[in-house]
Amino acid sequence: KNEVEQSPQNLTAQEGEFITINCSYSVGISALHWLQQHPGGGIVSLFMLSSGKKKHGRLIATINIQEKHSSLHITASHPRDSAVYICAVYYFGNEKLTFGTGTRLTIIP
Amino acid sequence: NAGVMQNPRHLVRRRGQEARLRCSPMKGHSHVYWYRQLPEEGLKFMVYLQKENIIDESGMPKERFSAEFPKEGPSILRIQQVVRGDSAAYFCASSPSGKGPLYGYTFGSGTRLTVV
């Protein structure tokens, strides 16, 4: 069982819809990352969170440390948002990221 | 300021050959992390290096794989006698200090290795 669980695995939505991707993890962490990967492309870091909420343009990331849960929201989704979104966590004393399996998002025009 | 540079972007090797993947970290970054993404699977940690030191290689397969980060030049991930199961995307990330995942990470564009 992966320590980092993402849902849904696949998500298809119409352009303009509000998107939510969820990430749950099993033990206490020091930081959580949301990453974006386009098909055949590199990995782009969207957010790094240790508490609360961050916003960048149409993207919002939240984290609830007590519930060991984070969400990535996309407002007014656009076809260019189509990508795989990956949640990754960092545990103190363990100098590496542990990744979820990703959510494949497709936005239809 | 160039980002993390990986080359080649695509690499094709026949079974039994050697593959060398290079990662040049961002300027001023002295910590490098290698990750592997197998087809239809998530990313998995392989190795964490500082200049001239391997700090954590707990994710490296025991045989055929090695990594180095010399004082001068890029970090190299070397796979000897490649097999079809080594086909994957290999990503590196760099950070200016330890605890990169906490203080800031930059990923490269990856090297896609295909073993035929």
C-alpha cells in the first residue's frame, strides 16, 4: 500500500469546471508538494506546503495536518491544465520525497 | 539562470549496453536527487548525492546501477548491462542545501531511456 494516496486516479471535466484533486498520507510529514507533469514532459513544482493554504493564479492548495490530507483546486479549468498532478510528501530525517501515483486530468474544450 | 539540465532527453540502448545519464544542477546547487518513473507507475527515489558524496542510495537497485557527483561536472547515473525493465524516465532534482524537499527543489526535464 502506497504511503501517499491520491484520488481520483483519472478525472475528465469540461472547460470552466472547478477541479479538486485529493491527497492523503499515512504519517506525520514536514512538507507536501504538488507537482505537474505534462505528457512526455518534465516535472514542474506548483506548491510546497507545510500548513494552511497557498494560491497561485487559478491554482489553490490546502493542507490539513491533523487529518493528513491535502487538496489541489483549479478554478475555471482550461484544456492547457490537462496534465498529471502528483502529490509528494517529505518526512523529517528522510531526505527524499515519497510520491503518490498521480491524477491524470483531462479538460475538454 | 539555467534550470536543472539533463541529457540526453531520449536515450535508446540495446540490452547489455551501458547507459549514462547526466544531470547538471542549477548554479549554486550542491545537492542532487535522482528519481525513476517506470511506465504507468509513480516516481520512486533512487539516490541522493552531495558533491563527491553519496548520502542516501537506499532506492538504488543493488546491481548494475551506480551514481556519482564529482567535484567538477555533472552528476552521472550509470546503468550497466541494461535490461528491458530499465526502460523508464529518469529525473533529477537539485537543491542548494540539504533538506531539499523542505527548502526548495527544482526538477530537470528527465531522460527517457528505452531499452530494445
